[in-house]
Amino acid sequence: MPTHKSCEKRLRQEKKRAARNHYVKKTIKTLAKKMQSNLAMPEKEKLLSEVYSQLDKAAKKKVIHKRTASRRKARLAAYFNKIKNSVSASE
């Protein structure tokens, strides 16, 4: 346990930040998994913009690195385009 007041405060702050960061990361993972579920294309398109927004916010708050956010966005976009092209080709 911390012996100084400033250390106690730092510990409280770290717990809050860890909980907040965990929530943000969990939300991003959940949305990304939802993208790969059986949803209609218009729903996936809305979800894609929501995931983009969450990734950008997480990068802005430095929960994840900006290049990590960029990489994840690129992979989601590639997946979305692949699905979109396969749906349009089958029609």
C-alpha cells in the first residue's frame, strides 16, 4: 500500500483509467466481432462507421496507438469490401 498521499491519489487515478481503457477496448472488440456476424449490408455499413468513430476516439484519448487504430480500420474496410463485392457478384 502507498504511504504518501500523492501515491494514494495516483493509485485511485490508475484504477479509474484502467477501467475506462478496458471499457473502450472491450467496446471496440465487440463492435468488430459484430461486423463479422450475420447482419444485412445496410446494418454493417452503419456499424462500420460506428467502429471507425470508436477507433478514432480511442486513438485520440491514447487508449490505443493511432497506427493500431488505422490498421484495424483498414482491415475492417477490406473485410467489408470483400463481403460487399461477394454480395453484389452473387446478385
